[in-house]
Amino acid sequence: MATSSRTAPPTGRRSAPSRSGAPRSGAPRSGASRTLVALGVGVVVVTALFLVDAYAPTFFAQPLPTRAQDGLTLALSVLIESLPFVILGVLLSIIVQVWVPPGAIERWMPRAPWARRAVLSLLGMFIPVCECGNVPFARGLLMRGFGVSDTLTFLVAAPIVNPIVIISTHAAFGFSDGILVARLIGGYLVANLIGWLYSRHPDPDKLLTERFLETCEIVVQERGDRGRRTLAQFVVELRSVMPALIIGSLLAGAVQVLVPRSALLAIGSDPALSIAAMMVLAIVVSLCSNVDAFFALSFASTFTPGSIVAFLVVGPIIDLKMMALLRTTFTTRVLAGMTVVVVLFAFALGTVVNLLV
């Protein structure tokens, strides 16, 4: 994708040898800068916790050490829940990149961009992993030569049209209030909307991070038998995804102990505020899409059906953990744009569901 030696696929995306083909003299400095930024963020978060504990002691029912322990427990639970799917996604990514012959997938795809995105948004039906595992798989599609808009379409739809997600959502809600149908249709439509919006970008490579383009360069230059390439790619993908997964899990755990659940429950009966509250909750709790329906079921008696649908659409796409994982591949501007589109779409979808049921 990122070198002139690869043939660009019929997706409108161009290669970028000038950005990834030559060694970067600033790489060590950027690594040091990232370390300093991470340390600075850690210091700010810890300081904020102590300030909140000192000046707002009645805001929380538990003292700071207990909340810190709860936050760590929540972070570990998110990490442990996500890790198997991430590894499965990495393995599927390697299969796509190394073992599937060139052209085997592409020849089955429609030539028309809108039709190709429509097919890719259903590809998740055949990949039983949650949103965490879909990120490395999507990276594999990009490295194989798929366009950014095509990959984003798959990435947004896959954790919602996933067969395990469909089964778990039906087990939790059945067909009551149209929650299952609204989730599937909403996920499919917002995926194709995002894919269409980013297909309009004049230079799709600018939607990807420099670090990912460098990873593409490493993968393309890798030579040897398939076993050696498999091992090398496994290491490359884990090194790229695991730090983001850990950071995202820690953020999700920290935010969950900082945001009082009672504040969200207090506005659950209002049609508009309940949708906003459940979207915020979906972003904060960062649940796996395979099990989030059972979590949402506990709010069904308090919150409106439209707010439940908004929760089930927003969570698999833009929760904290997912944002950290997506940042390994896509720029901050892309993530901000996706967040705006998904939030507005989910709010409109939830409002329509509330009006109809």
C-alpha cells in the first residue's frame, strides 16, 4: 500500500512512497515525545484524582484507594475480555495478508465503489470477533490494498452484524420494541454512510497515521517463507495493537469510577436525555459487542427503547477502548469525524425508535 512496488487496487487510494519509503531521522525523537506525553498524561490523571478526593469528598461514596482498586479491576476485566478477540483478529489478519492468494478476495468484490462497500459491510457476518479483533483484521485489509473508505465501512459494521452479536442481542431482547432490527439496520447504514463520506477524501493516505504507513513498509519488505512472514507479522501486529488496548482499558476503568452511575440513571426517563446518557455510558464502559446487549438489558426498565438502541450502536464503534485501538491506524481527525457522525446518527435513530414504539 505504502510503496511504489505495490499495485494500487481499484479503490481510488494512492500509494505514498515519499512518506514511508525512506528512513525517518526523527523517529527516535518522536518515540521519546510519545513517552513524555504518556508520562505527562499519567501525572495529570493521578493529580486530578487526588484533587477530586481532597476537594469533593462527598461526590463519591467510596474513598480514593477503593475507587482506584475498582478502576483497576474494571480495566483488567475489559482487557481480559478483549484479549482473546484481539489475538483472533491478528490471526485472521495474518491469514488475509500471508496465506490468501493475491486477488482471491478482490475478484469477488463488485467494481462499483458503493456496491463494494455494501458487500464489505456484511463481511462481519462471517467473522465471529468483536470490535477489538476487527481492528487488526482491518489493518490486514489495508495492507493487502483495500481502500481506506472500504476498510472503514467493514470496521464500523462488522461488530454489529457479527453473528454472535446478533444471537446475544436476540437472547437479551428478542424482537421486542424493534431493538434487534434497529441495531442491525442502524449499524449497516451508519457504516455505509461513513464509508461514503471518507470515499470523498482527495488523498486517502492522509487519513492513516505515519506509524501505520511505516508498518506497511516493513510488511511489504518482509521476505522468506510463509512461516517466517507469519511470525514476523504476528509480532508487528501485537506490538502495534497491545499498547493501545492496555491504554484504552485503563481509561475505561478510570472513567467508570469517576462518572457516578446515579447521575445517568436520574435522566433515564426523558426521551432525549436518556439517549444522550446511554451514548455516554456506551463510550465509557467499553464493553465487548458480543456481551453489551446483556448489560443494556439491565437498563431496559428505566431507559427508553431508543436509548438502548443508541447504546448498542455507539458502543461497538466509538467507545474508549475502540478509539485507542483505531488510533494505531487512523488519524485523530478521522476519529473525531467518525465520532460526530456516529453520535448524530445514533441520536436520530434512537429518536425514531422512541417515536415508533
